[in-house]
Amino acid sequence: MKRLVVLLVIFSMFSCVVPVFGLDYWNQTYGTEEIEEGRWVIQTSDDGYAVGGYTRDVTADEYDRDFLLVKTDVNGIMEWNQTYELKQYDTVASFVETSDGGFAIAGESSGGWLIKTDETGMVLWKKTYSTPDTGERPYGIIETVDGKFVLAGSTWTVGEGGTDVWLIKTDQSGNMEWNQTYATDGGDRANSVIVTSDGGFALAGSGWSTNSSSYDFWLIKTDEMGVMQWNRTYNYKKNYWSDANFVFETDEGGFVVAGIVRFPMPLPFSHFWVIRTDAYGNVKWTKTYGETEHEKITAIVSTSDGGYAMTGYWGTENSENVLLLKIDSMGNVKWKQTFGGPEKDVGYSLIETSDRCYVVIGETQSFGNGETDFLLIKSDEMGNIPEFPSWTPLLITLVTMVVVAVVYRKRLAK
């Protein structure tokens, strides 16, 4: 009996430690022996997380893949996962948690589609948006306050060539209520859409400029029906191709637009370009990040202190680490952190959490079960990240101790 008491006392001590590890920072991997590629993360209404990405067989073509959705608790422990079969070359734009606790997933095959699920990821309905003469590709999705959906992307007409920016609003069942298109000189697309403080929308993407012979950032402001109120294009340099992937509204009603700038061919380089504007899209300042060949930015998110956080990767080819970087409201770098192992570990998306820490989703080849696995990291508010594998071994130790205690008690009872 004395030995059992000792075991229970030790277990109680470790039980007090677990919440501290869980609440501060941690990391988790999710995957099989196949290839899993993490791309998106959101914090859910229960303070857990939903992460999405692709899964495919090791021997499969890069575009012969399915969409994998993983739901976790607040500590990143998996609660459930669902796989959604995709046709070859299908892509997923993104997903959101809906007001009823389910999820909405937007993507594209030969036309745009929208899937609605329940709170466990089971499909409730699927809608497609295309005609025999047109093709639509959504790249961004949001749910509006009335439980409806807005998708932004691109559309093209068979035989005409080029694409236009495409914006649609659906009802709660995914049926189209209205759609709008916007065009420059050709090859236009929207990658991100937000609801603005006046009830309208702001879209960020790219548009072709004949004058600069390049794709420029394109910011579009509309009213609540998608009617354009104004638009601005931003050229980095002549012959440099720019594609805005993110847009945020600032506290004073202006905007931050951010995305990738690619060097002229054959140079294989790119920067991450951030522009802050006033309420009418006029530039206040611009900054570039990831200006070395060893540092790349893939995503940005606005933070509660008025600044922004970014993720990506740092390192040499096939030996990269996840990068987490914080800037203030003027674009000045406050701190920078990296995390990873000996192989390729990349961050693709991030959020600021309800406790003002950061969660990054990406993929890892250094850790996990297979060739490439989902990698989910929670840092503290300064970007401090635990050494892998965080508190997972402690959890395993606790489970083992419980089993030992139960077995020992049963033996004593005999």
C-alpha cells in the first residue's frame, strides 16, 4: 500500500505541471507514414484549433491528394479528423468555422465549390459555382454576421482568355445571392476578402499592368452589395510580379496589404511586401521582409497590439526551420524566432490566440511519423517555442504512471 501511495503522490505532482505546459506553449505533429502538408489554422469557439492541409500517398503525384481537417483541443491534442476526397488537381482555398460550430471549406475543381460540415466535420451539403462557359476559382472565404458566405477569387470565360476578380455572396445554404467581377488589363485574381467596418468588403489580390509589364498588388473596396467604391494598384518595380495574399483593416479605417514580390526571371528570389494605407488606399508606408535567399515569409496576421506577426522559414535548401517574426504598427521588427530540426520544417499560416500567444501551422520532415507531417506550434507572446517534442513525453509518462498504479492496486486487491 505504501508503494501505491508513493505512485499517487508522484502522479499528483505531475498533474499540477501539465496545465502549465499546456497553457504556455507546445508543439504537436499529426500524420501517418504518408505525406501530410499543413496549410491553414484557425482558433475555434471552444478555444481549441482546427488545422487543414493536404494528405497524399508517398508515391502519388503532387496534385493527387485529399484535404485533411484536424480538430484539436486547447493543447493541440487531436479530437477528431476528417478526410475529404479531391479530384486530381483540385485545390482548397481555405476554411472557416461557422456560427453553428461547423466548418465551411472553399475550393476549386473545374469550377468553384463550397462544402458545409457539422461540428465533427461530417459533410452537410456541397455547392458548385460554374457554368459550361465560365470557370470560377475561390481563394478566400468568410462568413458574414448573418450566417451567409462570401467567396473571392477569379473567373474566366471560355474562349476569351485571361481572368477577372470574382466576388460572390451566398445564403446560409450556399445558394448564390449575387456576384460581381472586376477587371484590369487581364490575369486578375483576389486572394483575400474581409468585411470592413462600414459593412462593405475589401479584396486583395493582383492585376496585370501593361505600363509596368508586371502583376501589381490590387486593393478593391466595395459596398455591401459588392459594388466597387474605389481601387488602388501598387507596383513594386517594373518587371517584378506582385501578388497580394492578405488584407486587414486598421483601427483608423485604413488597410494593410501584404504578399509576395517575385524577381524577374531567371532570378529565383522573392520578397514579402507589406503596405499600409489610409482609408482610401493611399500609401502611408511600405516594408519588405525575407530579403535574403535564406529567409522567406509565407503569411501575416494582425495582432491585438496594432502590429503584425509573420511566419515562414529560414535556412538552406532541405534544411529549413520555421520562422516567427513580430513587427510593430510601423513595420519595424520587434523580435524573430526560429524552430526546427535537421531537415525541412516550414510555417505556412499563423494566428494570434485568445491569450495573445501565437499558433503556427506548417509541415515537418524532422519530426513526426512519416515523410512529411502536419506541424502545429504554440509559442508564448514573445515567440518563444519549446524544444521538440514539448510536453508530449510528460503526457506519455503520466499515462504510463496511471496504468502502473491501476495494475498495482488490482494486484493488492487480490
